[in-house]
Amino acid sequence: MEAKKYALITGASEGIGYELAKLFAADGYNLVIVARHQQDLDRVATEFRSQGVEVSAISKDLFNREAVFELCQEVDSLGVDISVLVNNAGQGMYGLFAETDIERELAIIDLNVAATTILTKHFVKKMIQLGEGKILNLGSIASKTPGPWQSVYHGTKAFILSFSEAIRFELKEHNIVVTALMPGATDTDFFEKADMQESRILDDESNLADPADVAKDGYDALMSGKDKVISGFKNKAMMGMTNVLPDPTVAKMMHDQQKPSDEK
């Protein structure tokens, strides 16, 4: 009988990461789940174990680069091969760049960019030795547009998309699939963590995608070997439009979508 494969998922205690973990568990994958708060991890680990999969729950603050390296070592010490890496953990920050906190922005860069790079570097080497592997990186439609009011976040997601497409080409000869999942605004606590509750983008919460639907789009794209997937018809349509508009026009459009509701 073939041994079960392991999926490592960051930010797995809530939102899109949690929904992705559910999909992997339902497909018979054992899980290594990572988040900042052990209590949240233990709660979802109990749920997944009830489905008959093995779960290792590791609490790490991935804003801290040293903690990311520690995570790599702790996963190695489990003595399991990671078949799938899901770099889901990420945050944003709301505000005009001239007014936002640089320390917070550097932390966002460490989480969104450095942690993804460190984990991918570590587990790619393992996957090359195994002769196969899959990597799902959480991008965003923000990767394709300039983002006034979220300039640093959009910049980090542009990195994720470019990085994913580059290493996908490098790794194809090693039978390693790299897929970028590109959702739009989704019904998670992203906006609260980004202090973004006053943004116009939340004026109509019916526009927020269900994280379960986003996760399913990403899971299906990864398993079918796609390079990237834009989740949701509205987002696909918007990206099609922004592809043909000049960047200054797109920047103005994003400014108007993301500015505070009380700003004229």
C-alpha cells in the first residue's frame, strides 16, 4: 500500500489556508499545519484527525525570518517527505505610503516574500531529491495591478507571481509543479488585520468571495498542473480589462476602489 503523502500549509488555522487544508485532508493527505497561535492550530488539528489523517501542528511566527528557518528544521525532524508546499500565510497594510509605518511594512515583506522564499528554497531541494512535488503560492489579483492604499502589499504579490512563474520553468524538468492562486477580495480576516475596515472595497460585502470557493479553485489548478488561476468570474473579467488599460488608468481605478468610504 502506498504511503500517504504530506502537505505543509502555512496560515492553516483560518480563511483560505484552512479551506485548503480541508481539501487536502479529504483527499487523504497527511498534514503539517502552521500558524501563529497554537490554540487555533490544535482546534483544527482535532477536526482533521477525526477524518483519519495524521496532523502535525506547528506554531511559528513567520514574520520572523529565524522562525521560518526553525520551521524548516522542525519539519525535517518529523522524518516525513513533504509532497505539497502551500505558501498561504500573508498579510496586507492599508494606508497611503507616505503615512504608513515602515516597520510594519518591512514585517509584511518578511511574511509575504521572505517566508515564502525561505520555505520554497528549503522544500524544493527535498522535492528534487524525491523526483516530484507540488507548490501552491498564494498570490492575488493585486499582483497584476498597481495598488494605491496598499502599495507594499500589491508589490509583494507581484513578487509572488513573478517568482512562481520563474521557478515553475526551472523546476519542470524535476517533475515539480508550481501554481499561483490569484484571488480577489475574499471573506477572511485579511481586512481586519490590514486595518482596512474603512475601505470602499468593503461597502458591499456581497462582493467578497467565499474562501472555500477560492481554495477549491487553487486546489484544482494545482492538481491539474496549471501555472496560475484567477479565482472568480468577476476577477477574471477585471484582470482582462486591466490588461488592456494603461497603468495610470488602472492605478486610478484601484485608488477609487480602495480609498476610504468617506473620501470623495
